[in-house]
Amino acid sequence: MPRGQDRHLVGAVGANCGGGKLVALPGRNTARQAVRWRSAVAEIGRDKLRVHDLRHTYAWLSRRAGADLRLLQKAMGHAPITVTAHT
């Protein structure tokens, strides 16, 4: 993803990732979030981008930057470390 587009997506979707996980919470108007997501990804020309794809991007960039695999495993919420290692 080109530099700057990630900030645009987070701002457009209204995600708050302050140390927590990016999840859709029941009863939190997920339909509106879905519309905002589709609008944001269309604006940057990435119509097929899914929120789950951002998890893979996060894991890949973290590992590339030298993040510890065990810490990344905990951040991603993976039970077996092999799941994290193959993300």
C-alpha cells in the first residue's frame, strides 16, 4: 500500500487502534462502518481490499522491521506461533 493511504483508510473508517485490536463490535453500527470502508477503499482505488488484509500487512511490515515473533503472536491474538510465522 503506498505511503499515506493507510492513514487515509484509518481516518476514513474511524478506527481506533490505540493499543487494541481492530474489530467490528456488535451493536456498533457495523453497516455504517462497512459503507465508510467501501467508500475509503474506492477513493484510493483498492476496491478489493479487505480489513483482514490489513492484518497481514501489519504482520508482514512488523516482521520486516524486525519485530519479535512472540510479541507479534500476542498482538495478533494467534494461539500457535506457526500461524504468526506463516502470516
